[in-house]
Amino acid sequence: MQNNQLPQTSKPPECVPVGDSVQASPVNFSQLLIALIGFAGIALAAYFGLQNQQSSNQTSELSVFIQSQIQVNANQNKRIDRLEEENKALTKLNTMQSIQIANMTARDQSRRKPREIYADFVMGMPIPAWIKAPGPNNTFVMIQLNAEFTARYGRTQAEYQGNTDFDFFPKDLAMGYQKIDREVARTGVSAITQEYTIINGERVLETSIKFRVMLENGVWGVAGFIFP
């Protein structure tokens, strides 16, 4: 005969009533220490992370500064190169202007009277020098002499100008000077001579060079200088 009895079940577990609180377990010291260490690690990690970020920012700023300085130096070098090119151009221009001035001076010199040109030459000599022009009675008269000449022979330029050698030297010496002057003016051949002169009342042997020069109106004169 079939058994209609239901199977027996186990007793249901007891349930905690709603609203009842669970009693908290006490905190262990070791657990607290571990938590503090963990918090300190997080704080240190955050601190070093911030420092690394600041250091990275500083490095970036330094890199930007260096790059800007490199650009500034490059610009300065370009300006220096440009100035050097301008200086070269100015130097070339100055050289061309100097050549033009020299040519203009040469043209001006060509318009000057020959006597003026030779007078400048004589006055600039560092040794006694003079120019003579044809005078009366087949003689040559002094027309230009420099300071070295007047200092050597003790007379002023005004005393010499327009006068002949006969006015200052003994006749025998003056005749020798005039003879050489006429020969040089006639032939155009320069003469190197050793002649006596009078210095401080004594006869002194000196070497002179005489050469022909063109004066006004195609007249030949004689210029010379002395080696003391």
C-alpha cells in the first residue's frame, strides 16, 4: 500500500531579526600599522610624483630657454655676417672713390704750371734743393729753394730769389756753377758733380745733382739738390 506521508525536512536556520546590530570586532594594532604604512606610501608616491612633474617642467623651461638663446645667437651671427658684407662694400666704394680722387688730382696737376709742380717737389725735399731759371747775360737765377738750402748757407729765401751765384760765391766757384747749369739746360743730360762751396767762410767739397726742368712758355730751367 502506497505511503502518503510527506518526507521530513530539517529544521530551518535561525534568522537574525531585522534591526538587530552586528557587534564590531576589535581592531588589531598590526592591522592599523599596515594601514598607516600604506597611507604613507601613497603620500610619498604623490609627493615624488609632484616633484618629478616640477622637475620635468623646469627641464622643459630650461630647454625652451636654451633653444631661444640658440636662435638669438644665430640671428646675431646673421647680423654680423651682414655687417661684414656691408663693410666690404664700403671698403670697395672707398677704394673706388680714392682712385677717382687721385685721377682728379692728376688732372688738376696737369693744369698746373710746370714751375708750380717742380716748386712743390723742391720744397718737399729733405736735403738742400733749388730751381734756377734763365736770367740776363746768359746766367741762371734762383727762383725757388727750400728751407734746408737756406739753413745750410745761412741766407733767407728772399735774399736768394732773383739773384745769381755771383752774388753769393767767389767768382771762380760761381763761374763753374753757371757753366754746368748752361750745359744741363742745353743738352738735357743730368750732371753729378763734386764742387767746392762756401760754408761759414770755409770751402767745403760737396756732391750735387743737376737736371733740366720745364718752366713756363717752354723755357728750360735747372733744378738740383745737394748731398750734405
